[in-house]
Amino acid sequence: MKARELGRKGVVVGDRVLLVGDLRGGPDALARVVRVHSREHVLRRTADDTDPVERVIVANADQLVIVTALADPEPRPRMIDRCLVAAYDAGLSPLLCLTKADLADPAPLLSAYEALGVPSIVTRRGGSLEQLHEALAGRISVLVGHSGVGKSTLVNALVPDADRAIGHVNDVTGRGRHTSTSAVALRLPQYTADQVSTEPAAPKPSRRARKAAASARQANPWTQPILFDDEELDTLRERDAEPRVLPEGWVIDTPGVRSFGLAHVSPNRVLEAFPDLAQVIAECPRGCTHAADAPDCALDEWLAELPPDSPELAVALARVDSVRRLLTALTERGTGT
């Protein structure tokens, strides 16, 4: 329940609020939101690049996990670029999570984002999620991606009691079906060291054991030194059996999206999201729009200098095409066309 004093001000997932009433949280408990605290970060999107209405996805997250399937459905790099722009604009740390690596090689897609310095995690069906566990620990992470890429499947694996609905990809359209209908924040269970590391640290011998080994070597240098007695081994095993607990975190699952509008983002913010092109763009003449038909654009000169038919040129073309599409959409929005 929301207090009348808040008026039409909405409360979104991630908001920090002040509650009054029955805070026990039982089925019959009733509490009221009386204050929404200031938001540190806000992740927004619009329906498309011409829509003036901003939709707040989540508040106060500090990490945006861009979930993309490597196959079934096929990855859409321009969607990833848009999510990166939204993350940088909102002040969130981006994390690229590629799923279904058992169906396709992740290397080509990963190479396109190496220059951006975006951290990435690759998962596969039935594989370990240890690396993802560690990346989410102690953070508030929002998962964004198309329908069918595996967001809810990841959430169900990370939070066993989440019971998020999952769906399948349409065989005709190649797109996923919407299964999650609303954003929900779930507390991650505490992850222990054995979940993020399969190599337990070897126990170090005690001072008494080291002295015993030194005496044994002096008495007979050919004798194998005894580092532990049975009592010490039991003590060390008990000590090492105590797991190192990682801090808890929160994961926010969101409904699948088919578009990620950036009408609320200025062109300058778009350019900030492409640091690999920043030095090139700095050489452009004043007032350059960086569009494909812009005269004397440094991006075209840079592309012309790259070796033809090279992997570097293919990656560069994709990056330049992506930034130009975004800038063109924002420019057309600004002129009302």
C-alpha cells in the first residue's frame, strides 16, 4: 500500500522506502510506503528512439548483466550496444553474460567487445555458474536481455526457490516467448568458497610440525620429513572445512525485451559508451555528426586505413555501424522526423 502523500510518484523495484505498519511480512501483514528515498542510479529505457516516455526498469542497482544467447535465439550485437549505452548513462557497471555456449563458439562475439573492456562470463547448459556467483556476490545486479536467452533459467539456478517461469524459442520466428511478466528482486543465498573455487588451498604446517621436520632432517637427511601428525591433520581439516562465505547480493530478473529505446540519452552520452572510438572521433572536424554521409568524418578515414578482409576491419565496421545507427536514431528523434 502507498501513502496518499506520495501522490502519483511510482515505486519501482530497487527503491529504498520507509514503511509503517505491520512489518512481520506474513500473509496477513499490511504495511504502507510513506517515503521513497532518493535514487542513486536509475536504469531507464523507452519503447523506441522516438518515444518521449521514459520507463524506469529498476532503481539503485549497481551492475547491469546483459544476458545474450549465443544461439537459439541468435545474438543481436546492436541490442548489446544499446544496453551498454543505457548502463553507462545510468552509472552501472556492465557485465556481458553469454549463455548456451554448448551451441555456438563465444569467441567471435567476445572479440567485438574486448576493446571496450567489458567483463564477460560464458555459461553453458549443465555447466558451472561459479564465475557468475562470484561476479554477483555483494552487488545489486539487474538482468536484461531478449526473451529466450536464459535469464530466468540463470535466476532459478542462482536462487533455487525463485521458481521463475521459463519458456522456449519459437521454431518459426527464432524468438523467445515472454514468460516473466514483471521485474522481481531476489536475495542471493550466501555463496561459499567451494562454489567459486574448485582448488582448495593446501594447509600450511604448524610451527611444531616444522620444528619436528627440521629435527628429522638433521638426524637423518635421507629420512622423509614428517610434516603433520594425525591430530594436526584432523585440526587442519576441520579448519579448512569452514567455508569462506561471500557476501550476499541481490539479483533482479526482468521481462524479456525486443527493443531498448534510448530516447532519453543524448548523443554525447552515446559516444561516451564507445571508448574504443573516442580517439578517432576526436580527430573529426567541428560539428561532425559522425553519420555515414558526414564529410571528412575521421571514422571513414580510420576504416580505410585498416587491412582489407581482416578481422580487425570486420570488428571495426560493426562498431562504427552500431554507433552510427544509434546517433542517427537520436538525431532523427531530435529533429522530429
